[in-house]
Amino acid sequence: MSARVCAAWLLAALALPLPAFADDTAPASQSYAARCAACHGAARLGGSGPALLPGNLERLRKDAAQEVIANGRIATQMPGFAAELSVTQIQALVDFIYAPLASEPRWDAVEIQRSRLEQLASATLSEKPVFDADPLNLFVVVETGDHHATILDGDKFEPIARFATRYGLHGGPKFSPDGRYVYFASRDGWVSKYDIYNLRMVAEVRAGINTRNLAVSSDGRYVAVGNYLPHTLVILNAADLSPLKVMAVGQRHGKSSRVAAVYDAAPRRSFVAALKDIPEVWEIPYDDDATPVYEGMVHDYQLGEGIPAVGPFPVRRIEVENYLDDFFFDQSYDNLIGASRDAAQAQVVNLNVRRKIATLALPGLPHLGSGISWTRHGRTVMGTPNLKQGVVSVIEMKTWKPVAEIATLGPGFFLRGHENSRYVWVDNFNSKANDALQVIDKESLEVVATLRPAPGKTAAHVEFTRDGKYALASIWDMDGAIVVYDAETLKEVKRIPMKKPSGKYNVYNKTTRSAGTSH
């Protein structure tokens, strides 16, 4: 008996209506256009969701892909379609997305250069802020509801400016070292540079077709962009977003890989990237000693004629035991703590000796990219929320031994704190209690309060003002808001209406690499 006949028999016995499944004879391309293209792109090249191509799906077995299409995927915006698509249609859709395209899309340095939009000449811009507010206590608020960003005064909690962004921003904005410029990356590869002092967009470029995130070097000279498609890591000139180098991402002997994430390791003066399809970490120094400026051209993978380059941005390869989908730095940036979506444990990789030095017994799926650290009883500990289990894991960072597993109301996404606050905050993003924020005492590791800023609406992503006196939370809804709390009393101070504010980023905390926020 087929699954559909069995379902029909059971529903008839229960006197329930049969779900209106799609026609099994309809082509898979029709199902894709109706249900997938809005997020993954009409040509499967990605949009707000990742590209759906064989090279991007190597780590996802076909039976697992069927499960994802039917029931959705945790810690993503992927919904389930079991109520709309039959087993036959889901299988056809899987076969469709695993089929290669007629021609492999390319996006090389010439295409990057051609896409560049320089909106304002630097000579026309003021060297001082055009507003009356502390430029280091500003928040950049990303509003995904209508694809805008707001510059928010962190003292008065009043908007200074609001401007349109590219569709599907991803990976969090990054700041220049002085906090003047903020850089955004969108899922479809656009990198945007915004001048906070002048409240103007100054340059944009499309660095890839499907992009994961970007990082800004600690000296403010370079922007590194990690791509899912093509499998490249792009180095841009931070001044005008012109391409400097396009690096093929792959093993020495041929297999290529998406970039899982790239971050700036400021004390090391290097970019560090984890690869999604190859068990390697790359460290790419950008210091002048490692990357001298020289005359002529760098002819690297897909680097077109006529594009001046700085090079060579050498790659230091570090082999790891498993893929790193997500990772976290300790405050020294000597150690990288990473985990794979399908792994039962995390690994600590020392970037100096270039190998794994410890294994962390972490349950479920730790969200290490949202990990933070703090001092407890004179020792440094790290904490990470969990995308699959209602727990915050706390690890002692000298011995790499577990300290505690703090039970929460459900799986969460973000953990945040501040050096001047005695609390850390965690959401319950991936659970039925997603309207709740829980406050944890740093010393006792006990949950001391549960707050529901908007009952029934998702609450997430807490960030602090530069002095740590106030904690700002997001209500993820079209009729959402930024809710400001007194970080000591936990009382609401102010509510600022926003259009689904997915995240907010304090200039000072980010540029000083506060231990209480992600880097």
C-alpha cells in the first residue's frame, strides 16, 4: 500500500478530509517555482535561502533532503511542505534540485568589478558626524520586514536615520575599526558600504552569486567575502569595494567547497575561514609582512585581466576532524571552537600549532557563532546556546571541561552579555516558548528571570549599550519593536516600533570586540 493510499484510508476511517496534495503528474519544476523559488532563486542560485545545486548539497543525503522538504529544518526559515506535497512529489523535487544545471554559473573578478556602484566620492563627505550623538554608542538595526536599516542613538534611544538595504542581509553587519563605516552582505552577493558619519551609502559591489558573510580587517583596509556560489573567497579593497583577489576555495587536489563563515582575527591580523564541504580551516594573513603590495597583476582563479591586486594573501591550511559549520574565537584568538551540524561534539583548534587540541562534549547543536565568554569565580568560561535542545552549555576555557548545562524553556539562537553586567541573556528562538527571554546570573548560572516583551511574538537577539547599562531586545514581527531594558533591574525602559528587527549591533561593543557579543 502506498503512503498516499495508506493516508487516505486512515483519514477516511477518522472521517477527516484528505489534504490537498499537489498533482503527482505535475513537473517538479512547477513545484519548485511555486514553493521554493521565492527563497532559493528561480534558477536555484540562492536568494534569502541558499543555492540548491549538486555542489551545494553534497553533505545532505537525498533521504535527508526529503525529510527537510517535508518537515522543514531547525534553526532556519525553511518550512515543511508535507501537507502540500505527496511523497512522490517530494521525491521528484529532490531529484530536480540535485540535477546539475545546463551550465555552471561563474562570477569572476571582471564581473565583480563591472557590478561595482560608487555612489559618492569620498571628497564630498564630512570627516565628522553630521548628527549630535555619541558615534560609538550607536546601534545599526537590521529590519528584515521591509529591507531597511536604522541608525539608533544608544543614549536617547531615538532613530537618527533609516535607509533601504539589499534584500536578504545575512551574517550581521561589520564595522570599520573607527566605527565610521558599516558593511553589509546580502544572500545574493551584494556588499554595501554605508558611511555612518554622513548617513549615506557610498559604495556597493556584487562579490558573489550566493554569499555567506563578510569580515573587515582590523586595519580597515580589506573586506573578505565568503561565498556559497561560486566556491570562492573574495578580497575587496575596503575603501571603494574594488576586487583585489578572487580565491578558489578547495583542496589541493581538486574538490571545491563553500565557505561556511569568515571572520577577522584582529590580534593575529588575519582572516579565518571555515569550509563547509572540506574539513579544513583557512587562515589568511593580511599584514604587510605577509601580503606585500607589489607592482603588476595577480593572476589567480578567475582573476580577470586589468584588475590590479594586492597579494598574495597566502593561505595557511589547517586540517580538522570534521566540517565546521559554525565557530567561535576565544578572546586571545589563538583558539577556535567549532562544530558541525551533524556532529555530536565540538572541537578546539589551536591556530598556532594548527591542529585540534581538545574535544568538547556539547549536546544537540551548539550555536557557537553566538557564543560569548565571561569571568566566573576568577576563571574564563564560554557559553553557547543550542539550536536543538533547551540548554545553555558553559565550558571552562583553560581545561575545556564542562561547567554546567543550564536548562532553558527551549532551543535558542542568541546568547549575549556585557563586561559590566552580571547577567547573560538567552532566547528560546526555536521553541514554542519563542516569545520568552531568559536572564542567567553569571556566577550562580541560574535563570533569575523570564521576560516576555510581546506575548505570542518571537523575542530574540539581545545587545547592550556600550556601558552595559541597557539591554535591547528584538521582537521579530512586521509590527515589531526594539524593547529597551534596564540591565540591572530588568525593567522595560522604552519600546521603539520597527519592521521585524532581526538584529541590532552596537558600534563600540563590536569594534572593541566585547566578550559579551559575537565577533
